[in-house]
Amino acid sequence: MPKVYISGPMSGLPKYNYPAFYEAAMNLRLKGVEVVSPAEGTVTSDKMWSDYMRRAIKMLCDCDFNVRLPGWQQSKCAQIEAQIAKALGIINVDLEEMLESLD
């Protein structure tokens, strides 16, 4: 079973864009994919950006795919995650493409 990390914009968006992360995680899990999401397990927003980024990178490093949500190109964090994934041989793929490939 592939293990995927969900990457996408959060900062400056309503509810940190968590609804989009939750929906993507649900759709991927329904297709039998193991999902790791930075939107899950976060209960506070009182830490520094670098703290959240360190947590995200650790999560990403254990995955086979970096699944990118729409708008990821406008996110500093998601761009960094895509670069790290590429450097580590983790496959970068947009959410819609990943869902289509699982049909």
C-alpha cells in the first residue's frame, strides 16, 4: 500500500485550508492509500512557522508520494516540500492525478 503525504497551501487561508486536506485524506483512504497529513494531529497554531515545517518534513520523509493540493504552487511550504520530495526520490503528484491513477 502506498504511503502518501498531503502537501498544499495553509497559511493565510480560512481554517488553514484544513477542510481541503481532510477531504483529500478521506478520498485517498477510501482508495486504500495510507495517508499522512500535516493538518491532522495539529491542535494549536501558536508555534513558529519553522516548527510546523520541521514536523512536515519529518512526515514527508517516510512517504512514497507527495500528493499536492490545488494551489500548492503559491505556498512557500508546499514548494519546499516538493523540492525535498524530488531530492529524496519521493514522487510528486497532483491530487487529481493520484486519484485518477487509483481508479
